[in-house]
Amino acid sequence: MRVIRQLVFTLLAVAIGASASAAPFVVGTTSNAGRWVSDSVYSSLRGALLDPQRFGPGGVVDRPVQFAAPGGPITGQYLAGVDTFFLNEPYEALSTAEIDALKAFVLSGRSLLMVSESEGNAAIDAVLQALDGSSIGGFHGTTGSDVYALGGSSALLAGPFGNLAGQALGGSPGAGITLGSRSTAVATYGSHVLVSEMAPGALAPNSGRVLVLGDVLFMNYFWPGGGIAPDPDNAILALNYFAAAANTSPSTDPGHDVPEPVTVLLLGVAGLAAARRARHAR
């Protein structure tokens, strides 16, 4: 009986621990576009994502963020271990296999964030063409003096880090986005779309979100110098994206899977029953 009581207490402790923890939210990228994991431009954004008051147990989002080491060529094997993929100003063109892997990643329900240079990016354009026929290119605005009106119904405009609906987004010039069949505008400069989104479920049932930004400053509101003041609205857009992705994408890292408390207790009941049967059989 003493052994059974100890087993019950152990199972309850495990169940309580399981209910209080959440699997890490893993952010991946490629060495072809790995600027964000090392460049000082992104230092504050990295710090915000690693802040346990924002992302972690008891934080605004109840999942801690982990940064996966940048991969080489984008493959299904690498993508299987991440929850969102950050394609930031890739230096080189992507192969057909890499584009296919990213499309499959989004169709599986994961989220994709792509950031272009302000005049466009050929690799990001190729991914957009493959997803829904969108394209990106052109240069719109003037440095540091433009306001980008936010519109549409994107969930990123009203998230746990703030509400942007009907407000303005500060930043620099950006590349114009021609919307494809499944994309909607999130931010515009005049008639030019500079931030677009393919909402969850837009590409196919249960597909993930795709957010496209026409310049780095729309995501990186923490510009350390350069004569451009940070805009707090950009902070809201950035963090709302990661919050939405974390809340809709379970971790695929088997090393961090956390069993549901009910599962733990059912296993424990089965173990107790087996122990009692063995005891009566003696």
C-alpha cells in the first residue's frame, strides 16, 4: 500500500508540473537569411522574444521562445523542428526544393515571416509566386518620414500586445507588394501595399499564417541609431505576430513535448490497476 501511495503522489506531481509548463516555441531561419540572429539591428527584438514576462510561463504568452540554429538549405527535416520560420532578406536565390519545403511548411499549419529589402527581394518574390501568385518589388516612400495606414481585418492588428486597428505604423520606405489570390493588405502607403498577410486557413484548410513586410523596420521597431526613431506601433505588430504564431502552433521538438495531465493520470490509473492485479495473483 505504501508503494501505491507513493506512486499516486508522484503521478499528481507530474500532472501538476505538466499543466503548469508549455512547450517552447521554436523560431527557425537559414544561414542564407540569418541576419536577424546576429545583427545588432535585431538585438532588442531578440531580447523581447526571450523576455519571460512576454513569452514564458506566467507571461503574456504562456510559451518560452527558443531560437533554432540557422540551417543551411531549407529542408523539410529542418522545418519539422520549428514552429515559425523567419526568412529575412535572403542573400541568394532559393532552389525549387527549398520553395516547395516552405510551401509544405505553411500548408502543415506553421507560420512563415518574410522580410524584404525596401526595393524588393528575388527570393521572397519567388516564394510568394509559389504560394498564391503575389509578388514584391519597387520602392515607395521616403526615409524616416512616412506613416503607413493600417487597415483590413488582420488578427495581428488586435493582439495581446496591443491594438493597431485604425492607427498608423511608422517606418522607412518599403517594397510594394502585389497581392495574390489569398493575400490581404495589412499596411499601405497611399495605394501601395507594404505589409501583407495570408491569414490562417487562406491557402488551404488548416494552413498557417504568412506575413510579408516590405522593409526590415516594419518588424524591427528597435532601430539602434541610424537617425530613425523607434515606433511603438511597430513593436505591437512584431510581437502580435509571434504571439499569434505561438498560440496556434504546437512545438514539434520531441525533446520538449509535454504530456497532457489527463494522459499522465490515465497512465497512472492503468499502472495502479496492473499493480493491484499482480498483487492479487500472488
